[in-house]
Amino acid sequence: MKISYEHANPQHGNESFLIRVQEPHEEHTPCILVDAGDGVDIETLLGTDEYLVAVLLTHAHMDHYQSLPSATQPGVPILTSPDTAAILNDVLAEGNRNFDLGDTKKPLEQVEPITDWTDVLGETISIRTIPAGHTPGACGFLIRIQDGEDTIRILATGDFTVRDAAGYPGLDPSPYFDVDILFLTAATADAVDDCLTDIIGTVAEQTNAGSRT
């Protein structure tokens, strides 16, 4: 099995990405889209031998859902937390008043709130949400992929905080030390690249010196 990923909107924030799960004995490759921010073109991302099995929506901020209507495909579930699902109707309606999001009825019909493990490709790929802080309803995703007798575990946090957000629990990293693949995404702009690089360097120095940052 080969697992790979591709940034889905590198020119528009870089917080969205496509995960490919390629099995040598299968002709077609199942894919998972994590968030659908500005500039995500799912038709261009998917090759002729690839298909979407799920869209994962981490939270209802514009930079994570702006392309959701155009990324919605028939029969493909949009998985998110129950609280994000509950507000999505109002969020998309408000977004459409300020931006041309397209037909927001399609994604609303395919949203599936989940809390426990949910199979999206038989028993090969299963997904569940985890608390992520950041904003009410925000979640990360654990993705469990079965490769014969081996299990591959992926954690995609989306935006997160370790502190609670308006009563919603933050990300507790302690249960997830055994993940095999970790996606921590960060959006940057040319104007702040140098500043962010300096910040990351400082954090790395402090961490190596024993800081708990």
C-alpha cells in the first residue's frame, strides 16, 4: 500500500490537502479531501483512476469551507463534528452573502456528523473525530487504514489549540503518540514568511533547551 498526499490549494492558503490510499491490487485509488478552502478544484486534483470517498471538514471557518460546494460529489459524505454540522446551514448562508460559494444545498444534504469510528471504504478506511479547541465545534480526524494485518494511523488536526475554546475541549495530544502520520498544516503569506521562520526557529531552540512550549 502507498499513502501519499497533495496540497489542494497551495496558492490560496495551503490548509487543504488530498490523501491518496493506493493499493497495488486495485485499479482505482480512493482519496480523502481534508477541508475545502479557497481555490480547491477537486476535478483537477483527481486523476482519471482516482475517486473521492470522503470530505473531512475540520471547522466552519471560511478558509476551510469556501470551496465546499464545488468539492461536493454525489454520494460522497462530508464528515464533521455534530456541532459544526449543526451550524453549517447558517454559516454557508452567511458565506454566500459575501462570497459566491455556489449551490450550498448540495453539501448540506451530504453532511454526516460523526463521533465514533465510521467506515468510508469497507473496513479498509475508517475515520473518527477528536476535539481540537480553536473554535466551537472544531475537530481533528483520526484516519485508520487497514493494510492486510497492518494498521496505519493518521492524525489530521486542522487548526487547533490545546486550550478549551468556549467550553469545547482543546486537543489533548497524549493519546495519539502512536500515530504513524501526522498532518499539522499552517498557512503563510510571502509578507510574513521571514517572520514565521524566525518564530519557528526560536520555538525549536527553546524546545531543544527543555522548554515545554
